Amino acid sequence: MLSLFNKISQNEWRFVLLMGLLSRGIIIITMIWIAPLLFNPSEGNVVNFGWEVFSAWDSPLYQQIATNSYDTSGSEPGANVAFFPLFPLLIRLGIFFGFSANIVGIVINNTAFFATLLVVYVWVKKTNGGLAARWVIALLAWCPLSIFGTVIYTEGLFLLLSSLALLTFESKKYTQTMVWGVLATATRITGLALIPTFFFIAWRKKLPFMAYIAALVSGGGTLLYSLYCWFHFNDPIAFITVQYTQWQRKQGIDWEGWGQMLAEITVGGENWAAGTLNDPWHPFLFLLIMVIAYGLWHYRLSVPKVYFDYSLCSLCLFLWLLSGDALLNTLSVLGGLVLLWCCRQRLSLVAYVYGLCALGLLLSSGGTISLNRLAYGIVSLSIALGITVSRSPRWGYCTLGFFGLLLVTFSLRFAQHQWVAITP
């Protein structure tokens, strides 16, 4: 991996690190200094002070695994079995050397996140040029879901390992692909999307037999964890079983959850919950935004480009103000599919196929919980978005401004133990 960093010039290093440091600085300032100022006990807000503020929701489960291993006390696997072992093992290693679990988790995730920015920059510069690479890194760093690359979660680690697996496979360094693939599939189940990606690319490009071996071996991390679950719980897919038994996930696509999110966008959550038109303004405003957007698009050749761009950006902002989190969650997956399709000619085949496989895995996961966060862990989506806005900088600057606003609000929500990765 160190050989990759030698391909980055001093100015490129500065840009990548600047994007990472500025965005992490906003998160840290918001969570450590601003969130406590907004603390209001009468509203039931909870704000931890100090480094504990970076541990909430899933974070304590990772720390619990690191200190006490998986819950094997009962006849059924505990809820923490759903979390894959590599990140907790790294935390345990840090604890062995005398550091606290909080500090180790933060350092691992942030270090991996910064390394991801450098790896992705090298990759995109190689395939799409320096301008596209800079936009990709800016969006990857400032995306509001990048907060999970700073708190005690696996986003930074998984992004790094999956990006390295994809890059080394594209470079035909199959031994390295196997190493990074095993580590990625030991970090998160969505790493399994690497296997069909590599098999398809190997078949499509008529690669040597070693490429097929690399594709197969890449799933070794999940295989090893599956053997662990088989031994302790007599269930090789216990990490999936607990999601159905304890998290109420459904088999296949969660049509009900998707229907609810789409209804919240179009007719409004209040109307959907009541089953009647209690709030007629929501569907009216949604239709109005759609009509104006269609009119702008239809007459786009008659409207100056600058007015067209800023008008559409304004309509997107109004739609978010109207629909809120349901819109962001839906766009993360369905919008991601559209984005990949539109960029298929400009993306490398490895990034394109991996994006489709990973999104397909999310769609068939049986739930809509945390889809926006999990979609952020698919590096192909950030690459596709960065390449797209590099061709229209106005959209890029508007997107960065919107991302910055959401990054602050998401940081506040996480610090106050409010749900950030949206569920309907």
C-alpha cells in the first residue's frame, strides 16, 4: 500500500489531507464543543462529554465484542453476533497494549479513513484524471455520512479494505487482492459483493485462472466467521439469523419499508400514517416542485445554464426540506443505481460492477435500516458522484455546501444520541 502513496505529489498530498482534516475538524468541533452548548435536559437530550461522545448506537457493541467477545451465554446467538470480527479484534489488540477501547476505536477508524482518501485519489486519478479525483475526495470527505469514518464504526476500515481489494484486482495484483478481500469480508457482510464482481470481471475480460482464485479466496473473511458461528451456535449464518430474529428484517426486498419511504416523500408521513389527507400541503408542494422541475428541463435550452443549474439545485433543496430523511435514504440507494447507470461509460468496469453488486445486496437485505450509511460504504457511489460533478462544477459546489450543512446536523444528532442512519 505504501507504494501507492509514492504516486501522489506533494500538492496532491496537501489537498487530500486538507479535505480530510477540515471535514473531521467540523465533526469534532460540533460534537465536542457545540453539542454540549445545545444540551437541554428537559428535552431528554443525552450528550456525552470528552471522547465518549464518539461512542453511540453500534459503537458499544463493537467495544463489548473487543473486551468480552461475542455473546455465547444463551442457546441463541446474541445481537452482537451480527457485527463482523475484524474491527473488534483490532480494538482488542490496542487494549492489549494498554490503550482504552474508545481511543483505539477512534484511531483505527480515522486512520483508515484518511488512508482511504489517499487510495481512492490514486485510483481515480489513474482512471479519470486529477480533476475528477479531487472532486471524488472532496465529496467522500464532506459527505454527511462520513461522520461514521470518525466515530467508533467500521466505515473507514471497510472503505479502505474494499477500495484496496478493487484497486489491486484492477491492477492484476491478485495475491494482494486476496489479502485485502479476506480482510474486507471479515469487516462487513457487504464485502461479499467483491466475489461476484471479481468473477464477472474475470469472465468478461478473460483473465487468467488466478483471477478466479482471487475472487473465491476474497470471501475467506466471511467464511472464517461463518465457521466460528457454526462452532459456537450450530448455525453458520448466525450473523444473518439474528437480524431476522432480533431486528425484524424481512426475507428479500422490504417492499413495505420502501413503500413507506416513497409515500413519505410524495404524500407526507402524516398522511401516510393516518391513511387520510390530513395535510394537503405536502402532496401539493411535491407536485408543484415536480411540475417546475419538468418545466425547467423541458425548456432547458432556452434558459441560461447558470440559472438552470441554480434553479434545479434550489428545487432539490426545497424537496429535502419537504421530505427530509426519507428522501436522503431513498436517494442513497435508488439514486445510486441511476447514478451508476449514467456514469457507466466513465467508471472503470471494476468500480461499476462492484457498485451494482453491492447495491443489489443492500436492496435484498430485507430492511431499510441504515441504508444511507451502508450505501456510503460503497466506494463506487462516491466515485460516480465525483466524476459527474467534475463535469459541472456548479452542481459540485452546491453539493458540497449541502453536504457541509448536513455534516454539522448529523454530528449534532449523533452527539445527542439521535438516530443518524435513517430508518422509517
